[in-house]
Amino acid sequence: MLPKLSGMVHRSSLIIAGLATLAALPALAQTAPAPPGPRGSKPPGKELPPPPPRAATLDDLFERLVRTKDESEAKGITASIQRRWLRSGSDTADVLMSRAMQAVEAKDQALAIEILDRVVVLQPEWAEGWNKRATVFYMLGDVTRSMADIRETLAREPRHYGALAGLGIILQSNGDRKAAYDVFRKALALNPFLNDVKQQVQRLESELGDKDI
């Protein structure tokens, strides 16, 4: 930017010099700007502020979650991941989700399902809408619909370790222990701090044996 500014000042000075009297020339010389410094140099006293830090993406958070060995740090990372999952991109869908969770807390699962039906219609690509409805279906004992919604969740967010853990529980309860074991292992690969899932894996390893695994 500085070389271009210098050229403009030089041309302006020539015009003023042609119109002004000789007596005015000393004043113009006193007020003329200093010549620009070497290319790339910074004006004295005007340090450029550092760029703002880049916000962590979901990819960044998952990478940190796998690398960390600190449980308290892992809790903070998983909380950040879950907050990202809860962002639908629609204020209306977010409000409906909040009301659905209030209905669950009030043990009104039927109302929660009714609200979540609207959520998945309004924001069909929001994985968490499907995941929450899968959870409520499971609470109602509707395993078939719960599994269907879990698969919709994983189609949109394959890294959803909560949905994977839920799928593993359903598979295990259906007697498909090998499939449950595989799904639990996938969940742990994404989030190594799922202690309940770790216990399930250890139990299945002892039950299945090396040959079945």
C-alpha cells in the first residue's frame, strides 16, 4: 500500500507547485510526507494485531479427544462436541428440542415424541434430532423405531459415539453379542473415555473368547 500512496502524493505535489507561489514552496516542503521505507517494513509505532485464534472444528475436537490422556480434559472436549451437536442451525428447531427435553424430564415421553417428530421434519439433516428421538423410543420400549432412528443419526454423523453405544446396547439385548462388540469398539475408538462401554467390551471379550472376536 505504501508505494502507491507515495506516487499519489508526488503527483499532488507537482500540481500544487505549479499553482503556488515560490514563497509557499518551503511550507509545502515542511509538510510533505516522509518517503516510504523499504518494501515490507511496518510504520513505526503501528504494530499489526495478531490474527484471532481459529475456532476448533469438530474434526479438531475429535482428534484432541483421541490424543488426550487426561480425563478432565476429555470431559471438556466431549462437552464441546455435544454443544456442537445440539446446534441445529434453526432457532425454531432448537426451541422445539428444548421443549422435548423438558417433556422427557417430566416423564411425558409421548409429548417428547410428538415434538421430536416436528424437529426431524423441520431439520431432517440434523443428526441430534434423530438421536434424541431414538433415545425416547428406547425409553418407551420401541426398539425397532429406536434402531431406525439410530441409523438415521449415524448416516448424518458417523462419529456419534452416543448413538453407537445405544445401538450396541440394543444389539446386545437382542442376543447379537458379536455385532454389539464391534459397535462398542467403534464407539471407544471415537471416545476412549466411555467407561460403561469399556466394561461392556471387557465382558463381551470374556464371553465371546478369542475365536469369536
